[in-house]
Amino acid sequence: MPGPIRLVLAIHNHQPVGNFDHVVEEAYQDSYKPFLDVLENYPAVRISLHNSGSLIDWIERNRPEYIERLKPLSESGQIEILGGPFYEPILASIPSRDRFGQMKAYGEHLEQHFGKKPRGMWVPERVWEQSFTRDAVAAGLQYTVLDDFHFKNAGFGDEELYGYFVTEDDGRMLSVFPISEHLRYTIPFAEPEATIDWLREVHEKQPDAVVAFGDDGEKFGTWPGSKQHVYGDEWLSRFFQLLTDNQDWVRVCTFSQAVEEVSPLGRCYLPDCSYREMTEWALPTERQLELIRMNRKHRKEEDWPEIRRRLRGGFWRNFLVKYPEAHEMYCRMREISDRLDQLVRSNPEIEQTAIFQSARDHLYRGQCNCPYWHGAFGGLYLPHLRNAIFHHLIEADGLVEQLSGKTGRWVEISSRDINLDARQEVRIASDQLVAYLSPAKGGHLYELDARGSRVNLLATLNRRPEPYHETILAHAAGQLDGSNETASVSEDIVFKQENLHLKLIYDQWARKSLVDHVLPPGMSMEDFRMQGDFVGEAEQAVFQTTLKRNPDRVEAVMTRRCRWEGQSPQLTKSVATSTAAPSELEIAYRFEDLEPGKRIHIAVEFNFSAMAANVENRYYYAEEGNNIGHLGTEQDLHQQRRIGLVDEWLGLDASLETSQPAGIWTYPLETVSQSEGGFELVHQSCAVILHWDFTPDSSTWETRLTLNIDTSAAQARRLAENPNSKQIAVEF
């Protein structure tokens, strides 16, 4: 008599580091809690459950009763708790030492709660590379679960995947289960009977088969319309009841049970891959559109489903090429990881100190995957998620400075290839700020960390084409036919603001700071905003750089010969800081060999992110100190020597002063992106452009700028909230 088919149900619950409390609470009430409410009524249904460490961290602080509910279910074997890396990083984006460290740390954390270490792991976003095998095994894990798409890209057919396999790397062996893409689309979207019927077909073909479902727990209540479908219409109860009624031939078990009861089908080596949709999102936008158009053209053809399944998309790491802003976070994260590793290598005992462990935990939190990429919605486009990453990286960086013995007032400057582009970048640091310059890319200031408020004021995001922008444009033109594959996540196309098609402006240069422009005389702010015909060599020019070091002052001096139309002046642009004013950057521009009497219009662009717009306690002020409007307002000021931006919630005041009176333009930079609820406009940064339109009377012109970052309000607030707080002592 044939044995039962084994069905493994793996539920993955995750919330990113830095997500809003009310968003996580809503997911808890709509998905995580009601799922357990239903599951407890069906003891014959067993599941493998993964909660990411960032979600568990929130649950421990806000909903500890959830942990208490899980404990007896874990003890009875109805729920198997899955492990993995603690804060849900893409494993391909972090060093091997951190993969091992995160997996080991989360295993120990789960053991404290549930009395046993997890045997299996959830791979974040199922982004897989073969070398992860050795890290997982070293961390004590025995199996993992990936998509059947991985296996099909290794040459397996559908009917060869009703079980699990073993793989190895450097002799370390790991069991790997394929997730059925078919089940990912029927659960919970098709009627429960459809899944039962499909399982019956598999059972008839292959007795003793093992079939795995694995997907986001948010599908069960948080996704648009799913709460009513799953709980209101009792989809989940009906599904679990059908599984219970058919348990004579469908055995719902955990991964660990399957490993113990069934032998592996064989050995496999899987290519670098993720789930199918992720590989498509990793493609450049134009390549994505080609794939979408190909699908539209051929989808009604009989052979297309078979051809479609064999098409491969891109490779996750290329998100770091597609989105330079993600690469900046990646390189900053790697820098801190490297510095922590160097500290341990030079003094192994330091790893046991509280300050080191705190720094490493902040590093791990700063590796959470969500803002490092963008797919159907959210991710990189959400400023609060990017800001959360930088918050933890900046916190970790400050602790590393303490571990390195820095105290009191200090400044330093260094250069190396920080962002892995085969060019030298410059790092200027003090006890109050960290600034990164890119001399080979316009001499831009591309990161500016305010230590006191744990904010990177240059966590900006360029406006660029995305495939779903086609839907917005087609809708505006009245050309949607209801079959556009780039439409919103839900079936309905929803616009959170009107006329979003008019906001689809794409940037031609990096929206950073110290971005130089040579403009047509008389150019207006509106023409500049629309990026008229002025972009030239200034935005991307290469500078020769000299570093100057004194105990109390450091400076980067960048020089180049300009190539303007009709003249070629020498530009010297310098950036300095000192122990006398460690929260300031002293910036100097000096032009030599100008043609006297010839009118010029030059501009220096700054961008400030992390500060919200359209809120009354976030505002601009003019040189007299008066409030001139919230940070979403446009300003066209004349002959000004100072402008400032205040975010009272962050406790941050950023001001710019110039020795030469300037015209000042300000306006918000907003992206049009897709969320679970529809298309929306998202404020990314405030553009502040200082410009001088004049006719020089000599061959030399210069101005001095002071960029001051005042975080005293943030530091005072932190002290008031915890007056007994002290720096963690470094003990060896």
C-alpha cells in the first residue's frame, strides 16, 4: 500500500528593521495572531515557522504573549521553529564571517526562548549561492528551503522535485527542500480544494512524495484583501479542515520530520539564484520591460508557459549596480564589519566586551535586506527603512571609534577605495560627523553622518525609470486595457495622489552635495528643476586631490581644470574640519583664470535627506533666523548669506553660510513608486542650490561656505530621557 504524501507548510513572517510600530502592529493583528488562532484548532496540522529576528525583537518588546503562545506549540511538535540569519540580511551582501555570526546568534537566541536550537534555516528572499552551505553548517544548521525555480535552473524537471536533496560545499553537507511554485500561487489564492486535488495528482504519480510550500505569512491577512479572504471567508479554516479530513493520505509534517522519515532523492548543486520574480526585478529596467513586452506578445501561445518558465532573469548582487544608493549602504556596512574584524584580529579579548557586542549587534541590524533592493514595491524607495540602516551603522561606527581609543575632540582624514570602484575616496571624520568625498565623481560629498542624531543627511535617492511607470503613463493617456503586467500589486490600480505622471522626472546626476553646475545666465529655478539643457562636465568631473593633516585640522584639497564653453578656469574645491568646530565642514571654492567681463552662472547643489516634508516642526529658516516654510516648500531667495533646515523631531539643525551672497533655490525631490496600497509620491530629500549669476571683474573669484550640523537638541533629549546613562566602558 502506497505511503502518504508529506506536505510541509513553511510560514515566513518578517518586518524590516526600522519599520513603523503601527505597521508592525497591524500585521500582528491581521496576520500573525489570527494565524495562530486558527492553527491551534487543528492539532493534526503541523507547520515550520520562521519569524525573522527583527520581528521577534519587536514582538519581545510589544507582544510577548505571542512568544508564550508559541512555546507549547513548539514543545508539542505542532510548530517547528526555523532559524537563519538574525536580522534577515541577503546572505550574498554580507561577509562570510557575518553570515556565520548572524546564524549562530539567532540560533542561540531561539534556544533561549524555546529550549532547543533550530535545525533548519530560512534563507532571506531565497537568494542563494553555493558557498552559503559551509556557513550554515558551521552555524549548526542541517537543512534549508529554496524555490523549485533554483532546482529547475540546475536542470531538474517538475516531477523530479517531490522530495529533498543534499548539497555540499568544502565537504560540509546540507539538506535542501524545493518550494513548489505551484503551491505559492494556489495558497491562499485558489480554493482549498484546488490544492487538495493537486496533491492527489502528485500522490498518484509518486507515493511517499514530499511537497513543500513556503511563503510570506503576510499573505495570510496583511496583503490587500487577504484578511477578509483568509479569515472573514474562513479560507484558512477550510484549508486546515480539508487537510485534517484527508490525513489518511496527506501527512502534514515539519521539515525535521521529513528529514527523519524520508531519504533524500539525491545530490544537487544549485546555481546562484532566487525566486523567479526576484531575478526579474534585479534586471535593468529596460531589460525588465523587454521581458514584460515579450510576455504580453506571446502569453496566449500554447508553448509559452513552458518557454516562460525557462527564462532566467538577473542576479541579486546587480541590485548594487542598478541602485548606487544601495551600493553606498553596502560599502558603509562592509567598512564597519572590516573594522570590527580588525579589532578582533589585533586583540581577540575585545570580542567579549559589552561595547564590542553592542557594535556588532548594530552592524547586524544594519544588514537587514529590505532597503538594499527594490521589487514590486517598497524597499529602497522607503526613506525610513534606509534611515534605519544608517542609524544602526552610524551607531556601530561610533562604538568602533570608542573601541579604537578615540576620546574627546578629534579629527582625522584618510583615502582609499571605499566604494569599490577602483578609485580613491576621502573620509573626513571627527567626534561629531563623518563625511565621504568622491574626487573622481565630481568631487561630490556623498555621505554625511551626524553622529549626535545617528542620521546620514545624504541617504538620498535618485529619480529613475521603473517598469511600473509605464502603467502610470498609460493610465494618464487612457491606454490601459486591463492586462498591463506592470500594474499595482493588487488587482485595482490605485493612485494615492493625482497627476503622478507629471512627477515622472528622471535625474541626470547624483543628487548628493557639493555637486557643481555651470548654468545658462538667467536660468530660473523652474528650468533647473526640469533639468534643462545645461548638464555638462561639471557634474561628473575628476579632481586631483591632496590631503592635509594637522593634529587639530584636516583638509581635502581638490583641483581640476574646468572645460566650460569658451573658457577653462582652474577650480580648487576644498573641504576641511577642525577640533575647534568638529560639527562643521569648511568648504572653499576658488576659480582662477576666469575671463573678466564675461558673465557666468555657477551653482553648488546640496541635498538633505532624512528630514520629513510637509510637517510644521520641520522647516527652513533664512539668514535672520525666521521660519520661511516647511521642508516641502519651494524657495527662490535672492542675495542671501545663510539658509538652514530644522527637524525638531530629530533634534537636528543643518545650516549653510556663504561669504558671497547667493541666490538660493530649494525644492523637494520626490519619487513615484509602488506600494501595497497603490502608486504614491514619496519625499526623498530637500534640494538646496546656491547659485551666483555675475560678471567677474578679475580673473579670480572665490567664496567660502560653512556647513554646520547641530545635533545638540538630539543629544540633550537623549540625556533627558536617560539621565543616568553612561558610555559603555571598554574592558580587557
